[in-house]
Amino acid sequence: MTALEELNIFDMVEKHSPMSVGDGKATRKKKPRILAITTDCCTGCAGSPACIEYCPIEACMFWVPDEDHPPFGRIEVDPYLCIGCQKCISKGPDGAFLDGCPWDAIEMIPTEDWEAMHGIALPDLPPPPPTLHAEA
């Protein structure tokens, strides 16, 4: 699968709220060395996830409902937007507790490992936002 095909497939994932709002300051200037991924431990904190409020990138972290078990769901991280800042995780240096995920359901993995698992190479810059067409 090419990066373009993977990007198009990922764009089809509908991002639901709650979703990271971002701080308007952080941007992805180059591919990060690590990416945040949610593990099977993610429960989405019952619709009020602690992790997304710390994410500095708009729409990077988002809710994915569990269609088979509503109202449950989980949080996903958009690998094309993630900057690897680690603000969403709760594990700090020497075991210090940070403000992110209280359940340790987010892991930081090397970007090259993620790329190898998915068979694609992430671009340095995120994809351009979708263009909105004004209706006449």
C-alpha cells in the first residue's frame, strides 16, 4: 500500500468529538522520532478523555465510537498529525506522574517502528486540511 493510499484510507476515518482542540502554537515541522499510539487499554474515559485536553495539535486525538457497544468508544491518534510531544501520556521521567492519560493507555513508539508495521513512510509535514467548498 502506498503512502497516498494509506492517507486516503485514514482520511475516511470519521473523527468524532471529543477531539483535541490544539493550542494554535504547536505545528508539525518535521516527522517526529516517536508517535503516540493508544493501546487496547483505552476506554476513552467514558467520553471524557483526559488525554485530549493536553494535546497541542488540533484534531490529532479524537473519539472513535464502539459501534457494537454504545456509548463506549476509544481515543485514536492521527499519526499524520502527531508531533511526539508526549503531553498525552502520564508517565514522566523516573516514574513521575504527569497530567495525561490516567490509565497508561497511551504508548510512545519509534516512528520507524510504526512505519514498518504499516508499510508506509510518514511525510515530514502533515497533509493539508481539506478544502471547504462554498455553496452558491
